[in-house]
Amino acid sequence: MADVYLGLGSNIGDKAANLQAALARLAEFCAVLAVSSFHETDPVGYLDQDRFLNAAAHVSTHLEPAVFLTRLLETELSLGRVRTLVNGPRIIDLDILLWDRQVIDLPGLSVPHPRMHERLFVLDPLVELAPEAIHPRLGRTVRQLRETLLSRMV
């Protein structure tokens, strides 16, 4: 079984209900072990859109990373995700942030998530669940990544 941390986000419709629906769907193909609180955040990149509701989830799975990613993408589609604009509005967004302590580079999948250390909307919920989890490329804990990012924002 792999220990996996996911990022969840929504900024269309009933955001909390969208996150809850995604968590229910995740439970169909993995064990949902813990979920952070929901964080309201400003959009990044494309700014002309509503604020997001973000969370992190700790899950356990027997699936291989590529198969797990396929199931995540199917879950997004089943909940109404339409990809039209990069960083644009979305009913649901599911990202693999960390997979055990592995570095994974596959077509369409890079773990750890390549920009997680640059995004408070990822680190704030993740630090609730796994403050001491190590980013395998950077060799720093999630807490340290968050502190570094916060210090750059001052």
C-alpha cells in the first residue's frame, strides 16, 4: 500500500459539496485516511475567477501511480470537470502531491507535484496532515517549505 497526499480544489458552484463529492468518489478506489480543513484561497495565474476552496487528503492505495492518476481524472470528469483554460475555473481539481517518498516521472504525472512548494493553497492544508512529510526532491519537510514560502511573501 502506498501513502499518498492529494490536493483538492473547487471554485464553481457549491465548492464544499464538490470537495465532499470528490472525497466520496475517492473512497471508492482508495482508503481516505484524513482530510484537512477547507481553506478559502485566491486564484493563482488566471485571476478573473471566483475564490477557491482547497483541501488536502491523506489516502492509501494499492494502485500503481499511473492507474491511480487515471482514476483521479475519471473522478474529475464524473463530477463535471471541463478543461478549457489553464489555471481557469473548475468544479473540481485533484492533484497527487506526494507518493510515499518517491520521485515519479511518467508521461502526464510528475510527483512530487512540481509547483507544490510555491503554493500556499497546497501547503496550508497539507501542513495540517503531514507537517513532517519530506519533499523527496527538495529534502525539506512540508512545514519547512511553508515557512520558506511565507518568509518570501513578507
